[in-house]
Amino acid sequence: MSPSEPILSVEGLTVRVGTATLLHDVSFDVARGEMLCVIGESGAGKSTLLKAMQGLMPADCRRFRFAPGGIDVSGAMPDQIGLPRTRWVMQDPLAALNPRQTLGRSIAESLHRHAMTAEQRRAATLDALAEAELSPEFHDLLPGQVSLGQAQRACLARALVAKLELIFFDEPLSTLDALVQKKIAYRMDALRRQSGAAFVFVTHDIGFAEAYADRVLVLKDGRVEASQTRSAFFAAPASAYARALIDAAETLGALRTQEAAE
């Protein structure tokens, strides 16, 4: 795969459930190592998009190409294909982690594809915890013994330790308080740059997209409203809806600043 070749290319993705069409002819590319932020209001189709990519919802697609897995097909359904060498980091880390497994064991399971001794696997797991700013003591703790922020960092460590090339995130910061959000967002972006993995990051947070996105994909009622680089999106949004999202975020930010000053 050449450096300029998209790691994932999707053309004409449509998701129907009964008589309802949840995604309408959605097309997008993900470049190797980039952060693609998917934004939009609740019900826009953001989580549906991720579920379709993970094979959790029935989907039709004109063309579907995942370069690392050697997948390049027309008229195929992603749920029939599956995406090797990817991971989905969920909104609720406690739902993603086995409550009866220590964090260390959950992370180590991501190394099953790698030929390692038990000592090497433990060392890699401890390194992953350290990269996520978790001390060695967390290796032997259960999910219920740590905070939500710490559990989410463990999920991030689990995703990155396997040296995956594409990771999907479904609003992983939304359940955390503002200070923890900022810390984890910064750490996630740093780890992305270090690992070279591409991130598809679903979020309501326009500020996150402004700070970390390479490109922005805006969904509204299951359709693509805008697909732009970060600089182009914030300078000249491609649709009135995209402009309204930015304006609403700026208004909310101003109100919060005013409240903090009072």
C-alpha cells in the first residue's frame, strides 16, 4: 500500500432496517494515519456508520476497499466481509471490558496474533499501560476497580498494543468529565501519531474536531452534508447545516465562558 493510498475507501454505503433507510449512499475515504472526525446531531447516522463498518448492521455498498486486508470488492456487504486488523472503541468502556478479567489480561488478548512468550506479552502489556498513562498496578485490577477515565485509557491501550492500522471510536469521551476528556483526547492523538494508525472518530464535540481532526465528515439524516479538511471545514463549511453546527458550538462555548466568569 503506497503512502497516498486510502487505507479504507467506501462508496455508496446504504443501511436499511425494515422500511427505514438509516444511511443513504454514504461515501468516504480514510487516509493512512489520519484522524477523520464524523460529526452531526443525534440520529444523524454516526453510530450506524460504525456499526455497519464492524458488520453489526446489514448494509449494501457499491464499492468497499480495505487495503491492509486485501479487500477490494464491488456490490459487497461489509457484514459479510469483516475488517481484519481493526478495532472499535466504544462509548462505555465498562461495557467493552470483561468485568471478570483484569485490565492486563484484556490488553494481552489483543496480542494473540503475535508470536510472543508470556514474558514478552506481559512486557508489551505494561508498555501499553504506560503509553496510556496507567501505572503497572493497573495490570492486575478489574474494570470495576478503576474510574471511567482509567477504563477508557485501558481500552485505548488494548486497541493500540495490537499495532492495528485502523481504529473506530464511538464517542469515547462523552461519559467523562471535562478535565479527563482533555487529558485523554491529547493522549489519544499523541498515540495515534506515534503508532501511525488511522482513527475514525465519532463525536458531538466540534471543539475536538477543530483541535485534532485532519478531515471532517458531517452527517445529517443519514446523508453526507460535508466532507472537508479541517481547515476548509472551519473556514468555509460546505453546507448551511455544517455552518449551523459550528455556530451552535461557538455559542455554547461563549455561554460556558460567561457562566464561568460570573
